[in-house]
Amino acid sequence: MSSSKLSSLSKLQDVFQSSGLSTAPAQVWRTLRLVPIISNEICSDLRLARKVYDDCATAVELSQNMAYYSYIPHAYVLEWDAEGIPHALTDTQLSKSDGKRWKGLPVRSMPRMAKHEKSSKGKRRLRFLPLHLAMEGYLASYFNAPTVDWRDDYLRYTVSHGLSPSWENVLSGEYLLGLEEALRVFEMHERQVGLLLFVADALAAAIVYPHPADYRCLHRSLLSDFFCETIVYHYAHLPYQAQPFSLPAAGELTSWQDYQQRLQMLKSELDDFQHWMAADVLYQALQLQRVQSIGPYALERFITHLNNPDQDAHMGELIRDSQGRLAYLKTCALTRDQVRRVWYLQLLNQHNWHLETAAASQNINRETLILKLDRCGLGRLLQPKLIDQARKKIGNL
């Protein structure tokens, strides 16, 4: 898979508006701010449930004799009913029945990240691995072998195999300070289908499910999702207390109609502000890759478009119908080093993997680019002597 297979989508904010999604006032707990996402157009024909795995590790078979290895606590199961009849998914819990500890390390083997499964008559079912689907796309799309063999610059192995094996570190939501308690005590709205999660007012995740009932069932599954290390280790432990947004004084209001109009205006202003806080996802162009379809819906994974190596970025997956309305969304913030790795790999690919040309495009010299590549974890692409020569010439950045 290559990044050339990715297509673009303008902004998620436009999809939110066309899908009838808005936000309710945030609820805060310590460094956490949870912003409910409310749907005015409930999806009636698509439902989502969780399939729990107790295995310690999972190997997912991919194409081209490759595999993806990770701890995967659960999968999501989508079921589409063409007649839109409400129903609950069954047979979605797998666990060790006797409650005893595993004596060894159980490893589950699974075919593909997203796979159609058998279901009852008239219904279509799709099993996929939330966020791991996005992570596998992130690794497979950008960490490929150099397309030009500059023999004096790149290691022979990376020219033949790319950055294989490729890996990234993430942490479970269970390690995010205060999240479990916040999910336990926070109020759920009647038409809530998702949330925006901020940690120290940095966007950590955006989530949308097809139906309010799905959200209520999956509310605590956020603890099993993964988050970037920066969010868990640093942002959650900052000496920071999230503050509720204060609304301005109502002023001179003389009738019940004036109060209603003022309240509606304040809700609109708050919705706009909370969307602005989530600009890292909602207002960035997306690079999309289609994965699977189920009925009129399509499952796609994405990474937000990168303009520079120091911006904030997210990866994730979404499901839209044929009219572009959003039925599912899940994102994960990337660390700064993850962003830099993708950005520099894109830069090298754009300049045919020629170090001098790529460096000149950024108004830096070749040695500076080499040290930047090494600092963000891409030094294993290069001949070790290049890194040593660069350090001797200009030192460590």
C-alpha cells in the first residue's frame, strides 16, 4: 500500500454540519473536558456493538505476507438492516469463562483488519478493529522502501524492505488519569452519539457512533481504546484544572421569548467555540483510504493533512453513507515524533528520496536533514556513516 492510494476530504466540520451533529456544554473533571456530541438525525439502519477478546496478543494477517501484531482488547461489529428495523447485536462477547488466569501467552490470529461475517437473514455484518485499522494504515502507507536506490545514502535492507518491522507505542485509556471516574460520573444526553475528549484542553480523541443506544453501550469502551503517549504521560499530569465555560450575563430580557432566543444564541456560540477547540480534526483536510463497504455505507481510514512537521495531527477511521453523512468516527492524536516521521517520509518521497534536493526544499543543508531524520526515529533508513559524519560536522540538533 502506498500513500498514492489515499484520497482527500475537505473538512470533517462540513460532514458534521451535513450530518446534523452538534455539541452540548462540556463536562469537566480534573484535566479532562468531555464534550457531548448530539445527533439531530438518528441513524436507524446501522448498529454497532463490541466483541471482547481476552487474548494477550493478536496477529492480524495482512496482504503481501505481512502481519500486524498488537494487544487488541476488542473489535467492533457493524450490522446493517436495509429495512431500518431497530435490533440489538448478539454473540458479541468472547471471554474466558472460568475466570482463571492464562497459564501462557494466548495469541489470537485474525484474517484482515476489516472482514464481512455471517449474520442473520437480511442483515449484513462487518467486523473491524477500531483504531488498529487506522494504525495499520498509518504504518503501511508511509513506512515503505525508498523508491530510488541511492546506494551511498540508504541501507540495503531498507531499500529492499522499507522500515520493516514498523512499530509505534500507544497506551490504553485505562492509564489516562481520571478518565474512568469521568466516564462513570458524567451525564449522558438523550440523543448523545459521541464525544470530544480534551486533556488539558488538547484534543485527545473524537468519537461518533451510529445510534444513542450504541453510545450508551460503548461509553466505557473508551478505556480500552489507545491514546498517544504524550497525552497519557504528560498532558494528563500537568498541574492544570479544566474550567467550565462561563456564559455572559443575559442582559435586559423582558419576555420568555427573549430568554429562548438568547439561550439559543448562547448554545450556538458555545457549539462554534467547542468545534474551534477541536480544529485539529474538524478543520483539517483528511487523507482518506477506503477499506470496506456495508450496504450504502463505506468504512475509511485517514490521517489529517500535514503542512509542516511541527503541527498537531490525528489518525482515525470513519463511516459515511452514499450522501456523505457521518455514521461513525474514531480518532487518535499523534505524538510530535509520529507527525515528524510521516512528514519527513512524505518529503523524501516527493523528492525521489534524494537527500540534497529534499534538504534544499526546506532551506537547510544535507547534514541538518540527516540529523532531523535521526532525531525523529528515521535514522535506521540511512547508512550509519552519514549520521556520524553529520554529527561531526554540525553536532547534535
